Amino acid sequence: MTEKSFFKETANNKILDFVRTLGFSKIAENAYRKQYGDYGITIEYDGRFPEKTKIDYGNRILCHSKTVSLCFQPETFVVLECVNRLLEKGYKPENIELGMLQGKKSWDILVKEGQEDNAVAIECLAWPLAFHKKHKEKSVQRYQKTEELCFYTSQISDGKIEFFTNTRLFEDDKKILIPAGK
């Protein structure tokens, strides 16, 4: 399945299946919400124009780019599923940044511990074609104190979430360390 056909299928009300599978509950005619303790994420679903569906990550997750909140590309759903997984595992929303940009390089998600020490950058890719192609080609540069870059993809299959990751440790890869200035 190509990225285009995935998105077309997703846009045809698959968004609602996706949102429900993640555990979001309907709170209004076109709004869904999921609570993570005292924190929540809200999705405003536009049934007429699904690509205009918006994700509100709340005020404690820092969003550097509005593209992570707009559902016009398959990666947006992978970002949402990954953030959902992080919050369910107990990561604090304050330690998650979306749409991170440093120079010409960007990452979809940055997960920090404390004051940016031991950060992990996560690049979310569409399942499976983009993931298998791009994670091998991707030029990788380091985000300041980031020690790892995680390539992440997920999809819903038979009502269950399937995910796959590939993590690169910067300290172990000379090809990555040299461009990063080490």
C-alpha cells in the first residue's frame, strides 16, 4: 500500500477507527479526548473534510510546528500514536516536544529527561514502505545532547496497534559522530 492510498483510506473515516483504537472517547459531536492522569489530548474531527482534523496536544507538550497537529499526512497519525504510547508508559508531557527543528534537521518528537540531558529524538515514518526506505537513507545529525535517534512507525491492523522501531546510538556510530561534530 502506498502512502497516498494509506492516507486516502485513512481520510475516509478511518480516522475515527484510529482514534477509538487509541482509547479516545467522544466528548462532543466532533470532538474526542483521552486523559492521561491530569493531562489530556483532544481531537477535533472534521467529518466533511477529514484532512482538516486537528489534534490539540494540550499546553504541557511543546509543539514547535503546527504540522504535527494537522491530519494531512500519514506521519501525523504515527506521531499521535507514538505520543499516546509515551504518555501511557508514564513519560511526563513536559518532557515531550513535537516538531523539533535544529538548523536544517528536524525530528518529530524529542523526549527529554530532566533539563535536556539524555534526550531521544524520534523520527516518525509512514508504515511500512516509507519506514523501511527512509530510515536507511536518512542523513542523521545529532540534536545537542541527544544520544539516540529512534525511527518509529505504527499502524492499526485488525483493531490492534502494530509498531516497529529502529534505534541508532550516536556514540557507537562513527559515521554519525563525525557530522555531529565529535
